[in-house]
Amino acid sequence: IDTGIGMTKADMVNNLGTIARSGTKAFMEALQAGADVSMIGQFGVGFYSAYLVSDKVQVISKHNDDQQYIWESSAGGSFTITPDTGESIGRGTRIILFMKEDQTEY
């Protein structure tokens, strides 16, 4: 758990759900142009590398100006954001990776 400021629902949409903003599009274009995959960190797409080892990612976040939400995606360009009625994390962000069966060593 990161106990920083957390994200509002709008932050989740803008920062996790928008491929153009995330840098993923630029990274994929660079790869197609021959860039080395090790350059992933230069495009701000480190978060999306989670899909190399997981089938699904959940981000639970609470910002003081909003309620607690769960952002969830299995990649493929779609995601959901729902209010989280479970245990409160107080303030901050928790990331949960649902590991692929063949990636559990990581």
C-alpha cells in the first residue's frame, strides 16, 4: 500500500485509463520502429508492464476529496471503475496483480 494522496475517480480515468496519456501508445510506436523493449521506463508505461505477468490488475485508491474506488482491467483497452465498499485503505493506493499461472515465480 502506498499511503500517498491517492487518486480520485477522475484521476483513475485520466491516469490509468487513457492510453495516449499513459505513454503506452508512444511506446508501442517506438517498438514498431525498432526501439528496444528495455526502454519501457522512458515512456511512463511501467504500470502497464504488470500485464506481462498478470491476467488482471486492480487498483484500489482513496483520495481525501473522493470516495474509495476500484479500477480493474484485464488489458485489452477496457476497464471498470466501481465504488469500493470493502475495507477502507484510509488514504492512498493499493495495486493487486492476479498472476498468470506460468508467471508465479515473479
